[in-house]
Amino acid sequence: MNSHPPTPGPRGPLSRRSLLRGGLAAGGLGLVAGTAGCGSPLAAGLAGTQLNPGTVTFWNLFAGGDGARLQIMLDQYREQHGGADSLVSATFAWGNPYYTKVSLATLGNKPPDVAVAHVTRASNLAAAGLLEPITDDVLALAGLSADDFSQTAWKASQFQGQTYAIPMDTHPWVLFYNADVCSAAGLLGPDGTLAPIEGVEGWEAALTAGKEASGGFGAATATVADDSNNWRFFSTLYRQRDGSTPLVDDGGLSVTMDDELAIDTLATMRSWVEKGLMPATVDTPGAETLMFTGQSAFFMNGEWEVTTAQSIEGLNFGMSAFPTLYDTPAVQADSHAFILPRMDRSAEQLERAMGFVTSMLDQGLTWAEGGHVPTYLPVYESPEYRRITPQSSYADTVDYAVYDPAAWYSGSGSNFETVVGSTVGLVQQGLTSPQDAVAGIRSTLETYANTPNPL
Amino acid sequence: MSAHTVGAQPAVPTTPSGDAAPAGGRQRSAWLFIAPFAFFYLCFLLGPALYMFVASFFDASIVKSGLGNFIGLENYAALVRSSAFWSSMWHTLQFTLYTVPPLVILSFVFAVLANRMPRGQTFWRLAFFTPYILPSAAISLIWVFIYTADTGLWATVQKLFGDDSPTPVLGTPSIAMVGIAVATVWWTIGFNFILYLAGLQDIPRELYEAASIDGATPWQQIRHLTIPLLSRTTTLVLLLQIIASLKIFDQVYLMTNGGPGTSTRTALLFITDTGFADYRIGAAAAASFLLFLVIVTIAVIRQLVERAQQKGA
């Protein structure tokens, strides 16, 4: 079975040795050429110098409509600060992969000057010692102070009494509606926007009317392939109930979920599917399409989906805060914020970084068009913002926004949201009972609570 | 899926090199030639592996300097008790069970068929091997498109056949892993196919001639000639396949990232999450070591089987 060809002897004028020698020389030349260019990444990496002195490096996690709007804002910054070289920006897939990159780059002492983080994740980065504190002096560099921001978001940006993040927006989970369907269902008020919906009965009545008018469903939201969305839906309803406690407390060391309320909330969510008011198995694009094509009166998701809705030709839609079905107003939300990863920076670098942050905050109106509620008060309180509709119709939600409970395993796109959200999705799809789901959530969260905090 | 060794013929201890050259000089030059590889092997494989083993006894956190506190076997004890770890090991095994049989059997069948083609063999060889040269990111994109809920290729086909609301493959916990397995079989079958084809072409034609003169049917020829003569290739393919399947990471990370929920989270994803998303590098090291033990056990079993085969032969 041995079929190896005989080893060929040396032949021809080009011996192996001379070939190797030539190759080495060529490679060496290439290396020299590569490092010769001033500011090449390789040279900077070898020498440990700054990649591009005078440039702000900025990492973010904005895709889709947010990404396009951010690009406009970044171009504006470049225009004002001396051209394309003034800013290097990189966008990464959001969630754990993004935060892992930020963490490892900071540990490797090569972080960006400024990065975006959800405030619920920034507190963990701060606890890990990966962030520069944003002191009053740092804020003053950009002419800012704590009073310039919505207080709910500002408080959420703190860790152990110290600010580590500058919130740029609040992004609540909201209600989208197909205005044509809602009009046919008699759900619109005299001003042509959605009439207020109150209580579970009011919600079910609206969904029933919407279902009749659309011939499909009353409301649609993703139940598969988007664990965070399932969590946002559940958290919104659960936290509207009197006596509901955060799922975890003590920084994640104890599980404090009110099992009874959680079971009842999940059972109610499932009942809407059983009554045919909501689809059992659908992902975000699918749920969205149902509302866009008039097969559902409502669609729920983060407000950022406004960009997608606006891109649908001939769609007549509106947005509003998710109604209060239970005792107190509450909607799940988080805030995008600017963080300064820990590194040795000169005063100039810090000032440049803060200048970039200010530029982004000043362009808050552009950002607000993407659906996000500005936290920077000069923008939030401006009449121009109020004129952006339907995006400003849920501006009040910032006052009762509920952020994810603090824990080392919690925050937007975290294991916490995956664990709870996936189980909620199984209930909506009818694959598990509310009782089993809550027991499952409790046992998984207890495992996390008993795991030593790595921060 | 990167480090396949294409050595279809396992080293058989044949005649030792007969020439008795001065051993000292030869040995020195041998070491010299090995040195560059040995250096990188030490720095980037043995060194880190040793560090990992040591770290598994500490509550090491990636965001704290040093190894942290010595906690003995606590990481291992916590893992053994953790349902998340066992379920990720189960998902790895599940993936292995879904992919190894089709990858071995189908590649054998296809190789036998391709080998019988009177002409156009190059085309078939290329056709089966092409997917294998694609990077995992590309095949993930292709299959995510195919599996897209409601509007994807697969959903469209199902709708053509009258299923109004087809279940989203990657969105349903019970079948997401099947979806990934199907994509993987399509992607990697070419490699085993080539190994089998090479093995087939090494079987002397005369054997088949003799068999057919003796009146053996084509099926009997496959059953009593081809399969036994390819048994070496089969053990090799099996081992490579099992190890590749136990290392499953890329496709799952890119197609579902372990979801829906944690229903496709495999051992390596669990380790990555624990080490880099949760910062718990000590616990991740312990999990890696347990996975290492499993893989070594399988490799040893394979070695024993091969030795038994050699004795039998």
C-alpha cells in the first residue's frame, strides 16, 4: 500500500538553498517596507506608541439605522476637527462579544479613547477596574455637569457613588402601531394618535379589536431568536405590578424574584397567545412584518426599530410608550453611554476624548431621530426634539424607566437576559409552563448568585 | 477544524533505518531542525496548557492581576455540580452524534460512487471538496440565510409544500442543533471523501478482478474487499471526525451563539463565555482541562483499537 513517489534528486540551476535565500531576502525587504511607513499599525505595535497621535479612536456597537445615523454624526465631527484623520471608529457586534473585546483591549493596554457601553454593563466594567472615573473635573473639560442629564439615567451611570459613564440616551421598550389598522379598529383618539390603553382589560380589548380589524393578530413581538426582547417584555409587565421585587439583589448575590407574581405575569402573557391575540412563534423581522403588512395592529420592540418602520413605503404607523397594564407605570430600558476605558492618557488625549463626547451630545437631535430619548437635557427639553414625531411621543418614559438589576452577570445582552429571556420565550411558545419556567429561572439565577463574583 | 493531519497511512513500525551513521551528529542536526517548531510549540501550546492547568486550581479572574487565591479542586467541584456545564458537554456530544455517522458513512458512499465513475472524476472530487475550502464564517452566512425564519430558503420550500408556518430551524431549541449539524456535514464531508477516495485508489485492481472471476457480486466486493481494506482509513477518519466534532465552536458561535437560550451551547462556547464574558478564567481553565481529558481518552481508545487491528491483521 505504499505509493510514495521516490524522492527527486537535486536538479536544475535553481537549488533549494538559493531559493530559500532569495525568499528570506524578499521577506526581509517586505518587513522593512511595512514598518517604514510612518504610523503604520505594525510599527506602532512594536514600539508601543500611540497609533495615530491626534486621533480619537472610538468603539461602538451600533448597527442598522443607529449605525447609519452615527455615521452622519461622526462625519460632522470629522468636518469640524480637521478631516478624516481626526477620528477612527470601529463598530462591533453588540452583546457579550463587544464587551469581551472592550475588556480584553483595556487589559492589554490598547483600548480605544472612547467607547460606547450600556450603563447596565458599564457598572460591571467599572467594578472590574477597567474604566476611568468621570469626575466633575473631567466633565468640566467639556463644559458639562451632572445637572445636564436626565437624573434616572445619570443615577444608573454610577457605581459606588462615582460616575463612570456619560449617558447619551435612554432606550425604552415601546409600542408600535399600524395607524390604518388601529383606525379601523377604533383605537385612535381624536388627534389621530393611539388613545390611551389602561389595565389588562383595556389591553385585551384593544388587542381583540385590533385582531378583528387586521384579520391576523392584535399584537406581535418576537418570541424566538431574541432572548433580550422576551426579557424586556416580561420585565416591563412584571415591574408594573405592586410588590414586584427585582429578580436579583445585593449586586447579584441573592435571588429576590417574587415567584408568584412572576408566574402570574407569565401566565397572562401566555394567555394572549392562547386567545390568538399574539403569535406563538415568530422572530423580530417576522413580528415586524406582521405589523407592517397590516396583519397585526401592534408590534413591540425597542424604539430603535423606528428606522426600519420608516423605510417601509406607504406604512402609516405610530409609536407610544408601552401602556400601564398593572399598578404602576414601568418600562424596561437601558441607556447607551460613553465610557473612557482605563489607560495612561495625557491631558490632551483626555480633552480630545471629551471634545468628541460633547460633539456627539450636541448632535443629540440626529440621534433622537433613531428613536432614542436624549438624556442630555438641552436636547431633551428643546422644542426641536418635541417636533420629531413619533419618536418624542414616549419621552416621558425616562422618568419611570426600569433598568436591569445590578449583578456581575447582568445587563443588556448579558447571560442574565439570555437565561431569563429564553425561558420566557418558551412559555410564550407554549413549550413550558409558567410554574416550571419560574422554577428554572430561579435555579439558574441561584447558581449565578452562588458563584464567586469575579470582579 | 483547522489542524487536520492529512496522513492517510498511519505510521506502521516497519523496518528501522538500516544505515548505522554516526548517531551524535545526526541527532544534533535533528534537534536543530526541530528547534524552530519546538520553540513555538513550547511558547504557544505547552506553556499556555501548563498555565491553564495551574490556573484551574485558583479563582483566577481575567480582570485581576495574578492567579488569585488557591482554591484547590473547588473549580472542578463547582463544574461537576453545574448543570450548565453538563448540558454544554451534552450538546457537544449531541453534535458529535449527529455529525460523525453521516460524515463517515456518507463520505464512504460518495467516495465509492465517485470512484466508479468512468470519467469526470476530477469534477466530482472538486464538487465534494469545494465547500470544505470555505471559511466557517462564509458557510455560517449561507446557512443562516437558508434557515432564516419565515422568509429563508428552507422556510420558502416548506411553504411550497403547504406548511403555512414552518418552525424556524435555528430558533427552536429541539432542532437548532440538527440545523447546525446539517450545515457542518455539507461543509466538511469533502475532507473525509478525499481520504476515502485516496484509500480506494490504493486498493489494487487485481483484487476486484480476482473477486469477480470468483463470482462475487458488486455488493459482496464492497462488503468483503473494500470495507476491510479501508478499515485503517475508517479508524483515522473516525478519530479525526470525533475530535473535530468535540472541538465544535465556529459554526455554533456564528449561527446561534449557543441559542435559543442555551440549547446549542457547546463545551467550547461554555468555556469562552466563562473565561472571557464572565471573566472567570480559573473556572474556564478547569472546564478546558475536563474537555481535554475527554479528548485524550478518546484518542487513547482509538490507539488501543488500532493496535488490536494490527495484531489481527
